Amino acid sequence: MRRNSFVIMARFLVLLYVVVAIMHRVVLGGVAVVKLGPSIPLAGQVSQSLGPDARGTLPIVGKDYSLATHYFDNDAWVVALVSPLKDGFNASVLIMEKRGGTYTAVLGPASAFTNDQVQSLPVDVANFVATHVGVYEPLPSQ
């Protein structure tokens, strides 16, 4: 009697496994599940700020560009240095401020900033930008 109970339970579990596997494929439309690895902090914000290419595709960190970030004022500000990994992609800098828990682009992307733009930043951020990024004085307009 115990053997019959075991056989019935084993058949039930096998049947349950088959039903779950079939339902999994039906619900997902036969598409394989893709598990994503960890993302690089600020990669999404930087890619969106850089904007899409001619095909409408956003650039991808690690594929189209590399990203170096420098945080200031207890992480309230970040300077993102973007370096191209492909031809046709320009080096640029993006300065972001944390607002409401989310980083928002304040300046850039650009390869240089005006003196007036840099002076509007906190002192430590402005000093970093002046040292590591191009700062220029625009020509007077006529």
C-alpha cells in the first residue's frame, strides 16, 4: 500500500513539473528568460543624456563608451567622464546633481564648458572641472 502511495505521489510530481514547464513557455511565449548582470551606476542616466544614434539606439556603457565617475559633496554632485570605445563617438563630460534622490544632468554632455558655467558649480566641483576638463572664455558677441 505504501509503495502505491509513493508511485502515485511521484507520478503527480512529474505531472506537476511538466504542467509548470509547459505553462512557463506558454506564459512567456516561448521566449527564453534572460538574466541581466549588475549595471554600472549612472550608466542609464549618462546614456540618456548622450542621446540616441542615427538608428535611435542609446549608447551602451562598456560597448560604445567607458565611464569614470567622480563624486563630490557627500555624493550630491557627480562628474561623469565619458571616453569613446568606438569611432564616431566623442569624449564628453556630464555634470550631475542629486535632486530628490535621482541624479539630473546640470551641464553637458560637452567637451568643454564656459568659465561662467563652471563658476556656477560648487567650488570643489568647479576646481575638478577646471583641472580635468576644458574651460574657456567665450568670444564677446558683436
